[in-house]
Amino acid sequence: MNLFVYYKLLESEHPNLRIKIQIMQSELKSIFPTLSYDLMKRPDIDDTGRETWMEIYSLQDIDINAFRNELDARVLTAELPVPRRNEIFIPV
């Protein structure tokens, strides 16, 4: 199961965003050892000047509810951009 978390932002309003996310993802990995993750963004900005960023989490043998609770708490602590859209995809 994969969790995709995406959001739009003006990068200038979120200094050190990439570093904050990388730290958060590393902390999540220490709690959920089987977690794998990635961080991506669209190559182009939208017509309002915002970038779209996406965090991708592969949740092998991880309880989705426990993971989401931990992720939500860390997002608040790190003051990451909101709103954040979440979608789950499963293998076909």
C-alpha cells in the first residue's frame, strides 16, 4: 500500500522545507523500520506561482492508522504546508 501526500505552496514562504521533510521522513523511518519514502515536486509551477510537492510512503506491513496519526503529529510539529491531500493506492 502506498500513501501519496501532496500540497501546493509558494516555496519562498517555506524556507528549509526540503530539509524539514527529510528530517521528518527519517524520524518516521526510525518508528516504522519497513517504511520507504520519497519526496518529489512537479517540474513546473502553476499559474499562481505555486509548486506542487508530493511525499510518497510505501507502507509495507505498517498499520495505516498508526502511520497517519504519527505523520499528522509530525507535520504540525514541523509546521509543514497545509492543506495536505492524502490518497492511498494499492497494487492491482
